Amino acid sequence: MGEQQDPSADEVGCKLISLNIEFSGGLEMLFSNQRSHRIQIPVKDSSEQPANVGFLVRHLCENLMKDKRKDLFVLEDRIRPGILVLINDADWELEGEEEYLIQDGDTILFVSTLHGG
Amino acid sequence: MGEQQDPSADEVGCKLISLNIEFSGGLEMLFSNQRSHRIQIPVKDSSEQPANVGFLVRHLCENLMKDKRKDLFVLEDRIRPGILVLINDADWELEGEEEYLIQDGDTILFVSTLHGG
Amino acid sequence: ANKSEVKLSLEEYKRYGRQMILPEIGIEGQMSLKRSRVLIVGVGGLGCPAAAYLAGAGVGTLGVIDHDTVENSNLHRQIIHSTSRVGAPKVVSAITYLRDLNPHPNYVPHVEPLTTENALQIMAEYDLVLDCTDHPAIRYLINDVAVVMNIPIVSASALRTDGQLIVLNNPPGVGPCYRCVWPRPPPAESVVGCGEGGILGPVVGLMGIMQAIEAIKIITKNPARDIGRTTMTLFAAYGASPFRCLKMRGKKAGCVACGSPERVGEKITREGIEDGRMDYVAFCGGRAGMREL
Amino acid sequence: ANKSEVKLSLEEYKRYGRQMILPEIGIEGQMSLKRSRVLIVGVGGLGCPAAAYLAGAGVGTLGVIDHDTVENSNLHRQIIHSTSRVGAPKVVSAITYLRDLNPHPNYVPHVEPLTTENALQIMAEYDLVLDCTDHPAIRYLINDVAVVMNIPIVSASALRTDGQLIVLNNPPGVGPCYRCVWPRPPPAESVVGCGEGGILGPVVGLMGIMQAIEAIKIITKNPARDIGRTTMTLFAAYGASPFRCLKMRGKKAGCVACGSPERVGEKITREGIEDGRMDYVAFCGGRAGMREL
Ligand SMILES: [Zn+2]
Ligand SMILES: [Zn+2]
């Protein structure tokens, strides 16, 4: 999974960035039971703003999430309480949360907090 | 510990490469009790050949190893049996062993095999 | 911490010899272990191995709190209980095992649930708490009391084939607390327990052992050694790369438990916990007024 | 593997319910566990937790081999023994504990050292071996016999505050064996045991639990699932990043144990082990002719 040097483009000429999306703590069950996904998203959102984590979350909800129970992942358009978001293994709080601008080759990990013992 | 883009040069104009040297399984005791070292070595060895792992091992023995018991690290100029060498977390057998040419930013890990239980 | 005089008997020197020769422990560390008072909340899948290894290591006072009794469905993972003790209180079963492993520690049984009524009084007797529980409500309670009491928390959890570990409020007042990381509780419907989701025995065992390791590191730490940023360890038994070490946020200035919230009235206090103003069950989406966690 | 009919009683359904609801285990996996025959070589710091969690999980036949007796200096890390059983053979002490944890498995005691004389006969009765020993000589012996017998090895080791884990000969004849990775033994003077170097109890405990996890994964594996490249897991309790997953070499074509060495006479065979031609102690730099490992 080497970092791509240049963002590729899709058919209509819209620039794409590649990233690794990972799920842990049971969230993978909402995403086809797959812990790791290699996806591409547009460089810019529909209002021509550079893609940030907030946009990524909406994108995942609409495109990658097959499960109907959206509220196990998002509540009121934001990541639900109890889910940690890690950007390249660092807490997204350290990176600016939703505002962080996605870089080509980033790994974004979503962890559902466990409570069993 | 980001990868350096350009090898730096020392005073006499000799090119250097930076790498991370790590020790585990007790080998760190032979190297000032430090598990992780950030070092620089010349790009070429004394016979103008590009620096490979064989050269690195001799370099570590002469420069980084303060302990006198060299034979706990090398035997007949080669890594002693029972020590695994990992190049960027992959067994050096997969990379060409002594012949592997060191790249700037590489992490080389030396692991002494444990036998206790 | 308590710097009272402790002595080691000849039997103890022999018993702990293999760990006392480690430079990380030494005689000093062994004395620190003997002086330490550790509370294990919940003696289930996490608490069993954590208690076994801390007792083995020679922690001086080991408190165990749990209101539950041993069932045969516990035994695939709760390895300090036994078939012959099915039906006994878990705390009694655990101490039976622990005392035979190592007679030296002072074992303190608490056969009751940890509640807002007793938590302050119980936790006042300890220097370190291991959160080995299985519900968010009690995790918030342990956190708030530990912050009030100035003691670190070694927190772990497990479900199915995954586990998570984080050390909180360490050092007290410096590291983030549970509320710094999780200010809002998860929606009740998203919380899955081991009964419902299942659990692989050695997975929760691994997390409990990791709690014992972290506890020993905290108790025996060279005070001069600085403590880096808080990390969270993830384990996934079936993951491509089973272990991950995550760099976590620091303490939040406005945290209602360990910080100074903008609205002063939101600050969680000893009094607020004691007089029942804090309804942890309701906070986590359960029925208000239910005291049982 | 042995596909004999096994049935689960109602008590077993209840006992294993929390792991049977996992998709990775299920009823099929539980039956595979019950059919499996696992040998644990060495019931010390690694073997204790490995045995506890495999017994808890419902392995059908659990063999335990060790010639040693329980000492009080073992108890900080060998948590299935006890103070009241000091002086008893470790195998007897272990099975006393295991039987009370779970009466269902068939426990097979072997109170003797594993030697070139008995290894082939003993290991012939098992489908999987856990190497929980403490010396290179016996690790080579276990390897050579496991290769001859076509069974996987879950191998771990620990010293001071570090641990290592690797699964070998898995699947048999496909994955690398111990000699593929370590063709030459370490110089005798470089080998440090836990007695000399010391060991932190929960560190070796963690490695033993990881052996139990790997064993369960091997026993319950969906045969269709392909097994990737062999990895080695390193643990360092005091390391900046405590866990590391290393990508290891594959099986060596010329390996004297599992491959076809250029010089045919070097190939290790059942006969060569049985008739004492292989002197493992001398190979590892000990006194030739010493049969005790
Ligand atoms: Zn806080
Ligand atoms: Zn081989």
C-alpha cells in the first residue's frame, strides 16, 4: 500500500485522492464486515471546498456503508459519541477534527469504543 | 522521525545517510542500553562501494558498540547466529541480507532471539 | 504515595527474585509494589488475569470489588474462578485462588456493586484503580471518583475478538481522564456487552494482563522518568496487523471532571457524586434513578 | 485432522456459549476444539496461561509435559500453580487446577523431560504443539519432531521485559520451521535463561496467552482461508512502541528439517532422531551425550 505520488482522475476529469479507511471495535460489521478498505474520493466536495474529514464521513455514509443503521455511525451528520477517529494513528483532535484536509495516502481509522470486560 | 529528503554532508564533503538503528531482545544492553538510535553513515564504504548492511554491521561494531564483548553481536565479521536482522520490519533474507543497499531513512532492527519461558 | 517502611522476608526475596533482578524493578520497585494499594473493579474476564499477575508480583494490598456470582459460562475466560466455586460470589472465589497463589498480600473483599454511595469511601483506600468493568455508566463513575481522589486508572475493555487499553489520569491531574477522551456517552443502543456480542477468552485475558503490566509500570516507576503522551492500544486477534498503538489527545482544559468547565456548575465534585446528583445510569441512556450499575 | 464425531452436552453449550456465538468460532469451531489434541511442552511462565485458556476454551485433549516441580520462585509468573502445591510435579499441579477450571477435556500428564527417546512417541498423539520451553536444544528437538509428524508449532519465548512469538510449520510442510529461521544455534554463552536474566511475570504471561490465541485460530480455522506470510510478533513492555509485527522469511528449500538439503545425509529423519544420532545438547554447545535437555 505505497503512497501514490499523483492523485488520479476519473472519467469526467474530476481529481481523486486515494486513502485507506479502517474500522475497528465492531464498526467493520456496518461496512461489509471488512476491516480495511482502499477507496478514492474527489479532491473537492460539491461546493468546491477541499475534501476534509467531515466530507469523508458523509461520503462513507452514502457510498461505503451498506448497513441501514446509519445512526450507529453518525448522529446529526456527525460521528456518533463513542467512536474515535484516528488520522494516521493520531487522535483527530490533534489534527483539527472534521476540518482536517485529507491528504493522498492518508489512513483514517474509525474505532468504536468497547465496554465489555 | 520523518524521512529526510536529501542526504546531508559532513565537514569534509563526504555524503551521509541517516537511518534508525534499533535493538531488541537484550541486544540493547550492548549498545548503551538504548533501544533506538538515530545515526548517520557514509554513503560509500572505504572502497567506494555503496553502503550495504554488511558495511553497516562493521560500522556499528566499531562506532556504536561500547561493550567489549563484540562476539555477542558478530562472529567472524558477520552477525552471530541467533540474531535476526529486519530491514523496515522485514526479514533481511527477503531483502538480500548483507548485500542490501542502505537507503536514507531506513530502519534496521537487530533482534536477539529469546529462549526463556 | 505512601512512603511507609516495608520489609521483605526471606520467603519474599525468594518468591520475587526473578523480577527483583530486573533493573526496571529492583529492591526499590519490589518495596513500592508491597506499599501499593490497588483496587480491581470487576473480577471477570479482565479482572481475573490482572488480579492473578498483580498478586503474583507482590502488590501489598489488593482490593477486589464485584457483586456477581460465578457461573459456568464465565469459566472459558474467567480463569481464577472454578467449576467447584460456581454459585459463590466472584470476590470470594477470586480471593480463594489469589491467597493460594500468594499468601503475602492483604486481600480486601468488596462483595457489592460500586455505586455513587460507596465509591468515594471505597476508592479512598487505594492508590491505583483497574477498570475491569463492562458498562459505560460504571466506567464514568470510576473515572469521576478517581479524578476526585487523584489516582490513575488503568482501563481496558474487550468484545468479540478485539480489545482496547488506555491509562487515564496519569499522572493524576496531568494525563487525560475518561471524559477528556469520551465527553459524551455512546447511545445506549450502540453498547454491546460480552453476553450479547460474545468474547474469545484469551482476547480479554490478554487485555487484563496488559492492565497488570501497566499497573506494575506505574507503581514501580522511577519518578524522574517523564511520562509521554497518552496512547491507546488496540488489539484485533483476527486483524492483519493485530496490535496498534494510537496517539491520543491530552487533558482537556474544559473537562467537567478533571478541568475547569466554562460553566462552573458543570464541574463534577465529590459532593455532586455523594449526594446522588450524578445519575450515571441516566447519563448513559438507562432508566433514571436506577442505582445498580 | 481427525474428523471423528463429537457431541456437545447441554453443560458444554452453556459453558462455551460466549465464544460459540462468535462467527469466527461457531458450533463448527467448538467441535473442532473438542476434537483437537494439543500438547503443551513446559508448564512454566508461558505454559501456565496457555494451558488455562486452552482448557477454558474446550480443547478436547490437552497433554502437558514437564519434569520439574513447583517452587515458590515460580509463582510470580506461573499462575496455575500454587503455594500449597510447592514441591509437587508441575504437571500434577497444573492438571489439578485445569480440571477444576474445566472438567470436560481429557488431560494427559507426562511427568518427564521431552527427549530424543520419547519425543516421537509422545508427539504422535497430538495435532498441535505449543513450545513453552526455555532452552534452544529442546526447541530444536520439538521442531524436528513436529516436522516429521506434520504438526504446526506455536512457539513463544520471553526474557526480562521482552517477548517473542512465531507460528512455525503452519500449515505443515508449507510454512517455515524453526531451522528455516534459525539454521544455526546461538553460541552457548549468548543464551540467557529467566533464572539468570530475570522475567516480569505478566510479560511471559502475555506471550503464553498469545500462544493460546494462535492455537485457537489454527484449530478453528476455516480451511478455505489462506494463510499469509509468517510473521513474528515482538513485545517490549518498556519499548516506545511495545508491539511489533515482523515479516519473516518463508520455508527454505534446503532446510535440513523440512526441506531437501543438498547433501542428502544431512536431512533430519525420524530414524536419526530415534537412534540418538541427533545430539541436541551438543548441537547447542552443551556437553555431548547429555540426554537431559
Ligand atoms: Zn478530563
Ligand atoms: Zn525448515
